[in-house]
Amino acid sequence: MIYENKFPESTLKTLDSFFADGRTPHAILIDGGSEKDRIELALLAARMLVCENKDRVPCGECEHCRKASENIHPDIIRITKPDDKKLFVKADVKKMVAEAYLTPNEANVKVYVISEMQLMNEESQNLLLKILEEPPSYTAFILTSVTSNAVIGTVLSRVIRLRLGEIVQAECSEKARDVIKKLSQAVITPYEYDRIEATAPLDGNKALTVEVLNVFCDVLRDSIALKNGGKALYKEFFEESRIMSERLSLKKLLDMYNYVDELIKSLENNPNYTLLCTVLCAGI
Ligand SMILES: [Zn+2]
């Protein structure tokens, strides 16, 4: 891995884990840290996306890497608020969404780096959400924000998050915390009954289900990062992430992550849908 920057190895490994198994992330949110670091890391992720090397990205050698490092790659598009405005302009966001449907110029993917989401109002974020919900296969979006709190929940559910800096405690209720811990234990045992028991409190309780699935998805992401030699971001669930990363294969972790991620989306898209614990248990 060749990176000419100052990011800690653990941050880079977490970023690498998004590309594990030849996957291509379609939407990433980088939050925390300084603005300079966030944008630098976003541009690095953009380079990784356009690089055509099959074994390691960015290779630093291909034409895409060269153009990206000189900031002249036509498929890496930076979207910022205008200098003379306090916030993003709605018309600019609208234009970006329309243009995102056009195919890339040179790379296999067209990457939009949207910096500092705390400067985008809810109306514009909702415009962005439209394309995040059904992005063309050849687009990717990298967002940066001071904090994830500045990003609307529906957008948050579409991105994988890379936080600069550790999170001591998750933003969730005691009850959710309890289910997440039990669930993390249950997925490493071969007994279906353990999983059913751990997820039982979720039956008929949509609010708790959403809370648990969102944090559990992050905990799974942490175990994937640990498996790849990266760092877990949730200090509170470190033991859970560590045990899952030691006891489960990378494939199993990625499958569970994708399954939980899909469940979160289906819960959001169907307001009346109640997730049954048997559905959850089927994929974990
Ligand atoms: Zn390359």
C-alpha cells in the first residue's frame, strides 16, 4: 500500500476494509477530525475508487492515479458551497444530481466528493438522498462532515462511515446496548436458539429494532476493520467487535454486514413493516 500522507495505519486499514473482497463502496461519510484531514482522506478514497489496479488501490502508477494525484481527473468531481455563500446552493445540488446520471469520462466510476455536509441544509440533503437511494452503478459519493449529527438520518443510512477519532459511547438506549451485546455473543455460537433469544426483544418494537440494527451494523463494520488489521471506532463495543473478528470469517462478517444494512433500508422504505426476529436470524 503506497500512501503519501500522514494518516495512521489504522485509519487507512479501515478505509481499505471498505474495498475488501473487490467491493466498491458507493457512498462514504468521513466525519470527525479536522476539515483538512477529512478532505484529504476523501480525496484518497476517490483515488482508490478510480484506480484501475485489481490488486491494490491506489496503485500510484496507473493513468487514473496520476491524474487523481494532480487533481485533474475528470471523474473526480468536487462539490463545495460557493465561497460567497454561507450554505450550499440548492440549484448546485440539483445540477449535480442530474449530472450524476451521465456515464464517467475515463474511469469505471464517477466520484463526487461533497465536502462539509454541515453546510448543506435539509432541503438540499433530501435532493442528494434521491440519488443515494438509487445510485447509477457507475457513481460513488464521498461526503465529509464535522459530525454525523449534521447529516439527516435517511442519508446516514445510505453511507458507510469512517470516523476520524474514537467513539467512547454509542448514541443508543440501555436496552439497545443490551441487545447488541447479546446479539454479538449469539452470532458466534452455532445455536439458532441463541440468536432467536437475543433478538426476541426486537419483535414488534420498531424503534428499538432501528436503534439496534444501526449500531450493530457499525459494530460489524468495526469487526471487519479489526479483521483487516484496522481499528475499531466504538470503544464501548470493542470486546464484541474483537470476538466477532476472531471467531468469524471475513466472508461471514461481510455477509452479515450487507444483510443488516439491507434490513435497515427495508425498514425505512416500508414504514409499516415490522421486522420479525426470524427474518433477522435468517441472515446472521
Ligand atoms: Zn492506480
